[in-house]
Amino acid sequence: MISDRKLTFYHAVPSRSSTVHWMLHELGIEFDVKMLDLRKGEGQRSEYLAINPLGKVPTIVHGDTVVTEAAAICCYLADAYPEAGLAPAVDDPIRGDYLRWLFFSPSTIEPAFIDRVRQYEAEDCSQNSYRNWETLMPILLDVVGKADPWVLGQKFTTVDVVLGATIRFGCIFGILPTDPVFEVYIARIDARPAYQRAQELDAPYFAAAMAG
């Protein structure tokens, strides 16, 4: 069985790999963690570049399968461990919405965040994946505002891990506006035991990184 394979998780704090760390705790599975100090160049070591040529995190090695990119890893894990119930079946009509919002963060929201922080506005916004900030924000507020209590309804899914982590990041760093819609959703995330456990384990590494 695919879920019987050994799983190794390459992680660094702070980074996007914290999203995968949370996902792994939501699954409740056993995994090995290999911490990398990217500031010391550990991501550029030849043995790591052999599995992730960009030298970044996250990466998982699951048996003979290597997966990189946070959203892709979360999607893979949800399908590899269906007993956790974090992904609708392939033949479930809601699978379309699931995939749409699962990859909305890396493909649409994150590019918007980067441009927002850099104060960059394209002359032709039709070339942007998110078009423009004024188009994106109502969509984001609408999907999060309709969460009941989660994006796909009553059931928590991988969408809430990936999209939730992105929303939380945007609010903490002041990229997203202060809005009760986001605050209520983030409060639900913060209350999840798996999220709390991942944060607890990451805390010493985060403190060390902030201390320089």
C-alpha cells in the first residue's frame, strides 16, 4: 500500500514547509523530519540538490516518490492517505472546487502578495494570474466569507490547510486588509489541534531564526 511507505519530510523554519508540517499532523501519520538550515546553505548540499534541484523546501520522499512544492505535496498526501478524509474522491463533483481552491494560493494569491509587497503594478493586468488586486480581493473575501465553517462546507479539507496558511500569512504580515471575514476563519484554524502541534514543534526553530 502507498500509505505503508516510509515518509521523509525536509523542513525549514520559517518557510512554506510549515504548511506541509501542519498537513502531516492533520493526517496523523508517522514521518521522519530532516531539518535544514537554509541560512547555512544546507539546501545547497549536493545530496539535497539531488532530490530538489532548487535547494528549497518543502520536499517529501515517500518510498521512491519525491514531491516538491507545498500545495502539490499536500494534494499528494491527501490522496495517499484517503482514510484521513482530507480530499474528495476523484469522482466526487466537488473535486473540481477542491482542486481550484487548493491551487489558487500558489498560482494566484502568492503572486499578488509578492507584487503588493514590491508595490508593483503591471501596465497590462491581463497578463497577471490574479488580474489585479481590486479583482482578487472580492473573490478572496467571498470564498472565505462563505466558509461554513470550512471552504468546502462542513468538512475540513486540504484546501483549508493550503488556503488557510496563505490567508494567515497575508494577515500576519499586513498584506491583506484587516477584516472580520479573515479573522474568524483564522481563529478556526488556530483552534485546530494539528495546527497547534505543528506550531509548537516549529517554535524553537522559529525563535532561533529570529534571533539570528
